[in-house]
Amino acid sequence: MTEEIIIAGFGGQGVLSMGKILAYAGMMQNKEVSWFPSYGPEMRGGTANVTVIISDERISSPILNKFDTAIILNQQSMDKFENSVKKGGVLIYDPNGITRHPVRTDINIYTIDAADEAAKLGLAKVFNMLVLGGFLKLKPLIEPEYMRKGLEKSLPLRHHNSIPENEKAIERGKEIIKAQLVLS
Amino acid sequence: MKDIRLMKGNEAIAEGAIRAGCDGYFGYPITPQSEVMEYLFANKIKERTGMIVLQAESEIASIHMVYGGAACGKRVMTSSSSPGISLMQEGISFMAGTELPCLLLNVVRGGPGLGTIQPSQSDYFQTVKGGGHGDYKMIVLAPASVQEMYDFAKLGFELAFKHRIQVMVLSDGAIGQMMEKVELDEQVPRWTDAEIKAMSPWATTGKTPDRERNIITSLDLNPVKQEIININLQKKFKHIQETEVRFERIQCDDAEYLFVAYGSSARICQKAVLLGRERGIKVGLLRPITLFPYPSDELAKLAKQVKGMLSVEMSAGQMVEDVRLSVNGAVPVEHYGRLGGIMPAPDEVLNVLEQNFIKEKTYEPHTN
């Protein structure tokens, strides 16, 4: 099993930390993992993306141009990465702020209203965990106990009191992800 | 229990240096390697081992602080990225002239000039062929994973003191910034003063009545003596070429075509090898781990077996010259690289290999 994922959105949406939590959780579950971020000026408000690979085997290239799953959180990223999803792969996006929806018909497409849900919950910070939950619903690569360990490892100690609400958000994300196009 | 962590390459080499018993780090921040010093400052290093970490006023100051520490027989290091390493060349040449051991790290970014902060491999010539003035070489280690970033700190110090030479870890922004699993090993204690005196009798540790004064200088105005100094340096480099070559063969045994790549390009090519095998192409990868000494003999051997070699490097074609020198015309050797911080994709390099050697391309001997 090898899952090659791109997560892309605005700096500040928690793109990099979502990838980091996923990578940590994978590592805790004894998988091979890599996390390769865009870095530099993107981190200061522009677009940010990260490639995460979770595998049972030694990881060859951490740098990829085709992905099993793309998690897309803004329009620029949609423009950039829609065509980078492997045929038959998965595209997950939050429609909030998306003006041009994906047009491909050879991939599985899902939406998740994570921004709306986070606003409803009054917890803007769990936006990325809602999205991560949606992803894990489709690709249950990581057991919940290892997700918890991943959160513990990647969050600094002073934020450990927020782990339960993050876990809840992951569970909520699993409920609110919606299929738009599923290949038979 | 094994101590396994998820770390950035830059953090891994910092942790590696601490655990290798490093005495001092002197540096000046620059993207994409600032995490090295950040990590050292964040990890209460003084309490852990007593190692000194100092942000100098410039790269030029940093390298000369390294010179000073090394002259005292200490395990010292600096790190920077391309423009900063250019500033350090004078100091590196002086350390070559005085045979001072040290660990250097270049997390390469695209140039020339300030260029970009994205990954590149365009400092190969500077690192492997000189950079500073004079006839000298450094041992150059090219990590292709975060684990190797960690491992090469310890290996680098070992080689530096074994041969009294500067060891450069030639990394790039991708390896520095990405996170992978790292298995950590035990803390090596820092050397005591007595150990340093025993280990490095040449070091300026304070003259005692039982020995002559140790003088560390690269200046000798007598050309006869200076020639001897240079001949001895060359003997050392030859010995290193004969004894310290390191490389990794990936699917080479039955290969008909070969990628040659180091660092993050080698990771990309590793995936290209898998993709190529899926397409029925018998392709392998020779990954030089030491860039000096270069695995020339291994490439010469492989030249008898394969039909073509593609050197992949994020440059306009620097290492390819060493591949061509190694195979000496025995097989066609081509270069592929992206410039200015763009990284090639695995299928992209595989397509180039196919176009060059497999899709009815007649071989035009390389001339220059």
C-alpha cells in the first residue's frame, strides 16, 4: 500500500499541520512516511501545499507530480492540482470560495463543507481536522488510536488540551463529506 | 527501544551533530537551512552537552570561527545555503591549506546570485571542483534522505578527523525541508581536553615544555617547501579517492540503462526506476554518496554493461562531466536537469531517458 497525497490551500488554513499530523500518525502506526512542504514566501499568506506519502514500503521519491488523492482548499490550488490527480484517484475539496468546480470525469470527486461547519461549531481552528476526517472516511489508512498519537506528537504540549476537540472534528468530518462523482 | 522521530532534514543534521559530540556551531541564518541553528537553540544544547551555538555577524565570521575552533582540535561546524557558502570560500581554502578538520553543510538553493530559495543542485562545481583558491578538495557527502542528513553529521566528523580534511554535506532545499522518519543513536560524549591532545597532537592546545610550539598557518613563502606541502595534500586526496568512495546501486544488476543522480534527484530517479520497470525498461540507478571521492571505477564497470547513462541533476549539467570522465566515451552519457528551483518529476526523467536512448535515437558521440 502506498498513498500519495497533495494537500493545498491558503497559508494559515492548516494545510502543513494537517499533513504533519497525518505523517506523524502514519509513523506511529509503523508506516513509512514523508512530508514535503512548499516553503518560503508561501507561508506568509499565499498558497501553501504539502506532499504526504504513507506507505508500507520504503518511499522512493518524496517529490511527485501525480497523486492518489488531492485535498484542495482554494481556487488557485484547484487550478494547479486538478489535473495532477491520477486517473481513478480522489479529489476532495471545500466548495467555500471555489468559483470553478472540477470538471474531470475520470476521478472520484467529493466535497466537504468544512469552513461552514467550523464556523457553525465556532471553532475555526478545527477546519483542517474536519477535512482530514473526510479524507480518512474515504481512505481509512490510519487507526483512530494512532491519529490520537499523531496529534499528541505533532501538537506542542500547551495545546494538548485541544486534542479532544480535534478528535471530535475528525469524526465530524467523516459524517459531512459528500460524494459528487464516484466512478463505478 | 529505538528512538524514532519524524524530523526535517535540517533538524536531523543538527541532532546528528549534537549526538556526534560536536563542540561548536557557528552560523548565520539563510533559507532554506535556518532550522539548523533554530533547532540547536531550541534544544537547550548547553545543558545537554555543553556545545556552543553562536549566531555570528556574517557567514565570513562564521567560517573563521570554525577555523579557530578546528585549530584547537574541536569538533566544529557551520551551515549555510548557496550565497552564504560563496561568502565562506576564503575561509574554506585557508582550512584546506592548514588541513583543519570541520563539518560544513550547504543546503543548496537556486542561483546564481541570490537566485531563489527553492531546491537546486547547481553548486556541484563549487563544492567538488574547488570554490576557493588553490589545489584542494573536500570530502563531499550527498544525503538523499533525512536519515542520511542525521547520519552524515557523525560520519562527517569521523572522516574529517581521520584525514584532517573539511567535510561538506551537500544537501538541497528539498532534503533540508522535508520530514521523514529518523532513527537516532546514542550520544557520543564530547572529547575532553586530554582526549583532544592525544587525538590531535597538531592542535593549538597550549604549548607544554615537552613539545615544540604548534603553528597553524597556510603561509610558506619558500616555494620549495610550498611544493612539498602541496604534494602531500595531493597524496592525501589520492588516498581518500582510493579508500573512501561510497555509493548505492539500485536495480543495477540487470540494468541496460542507468540513471546517475545524487541527493533529491536520486530519490526522483528511484521512483523513475520503478516506473521504468513497470514499462518493461531495464533501468537502474547509481547513486554517488561521496561526490569527492567520486565513484568513477563503479561507473566505468557499469559502462561495460549498460547502453546509455542519464545524469540527472538540478543544474545545467555539472556532475555529468564526472560521469563522462568516468566512462571515457564507452557509452553515451546525457544530462537532464531543471533550473532555478524547479524539481523534475519521476515520469519526466524517465521520458527523457526513453527519448535519449530507446526511441530510435542514433548515438552522436559527445564532443567538447
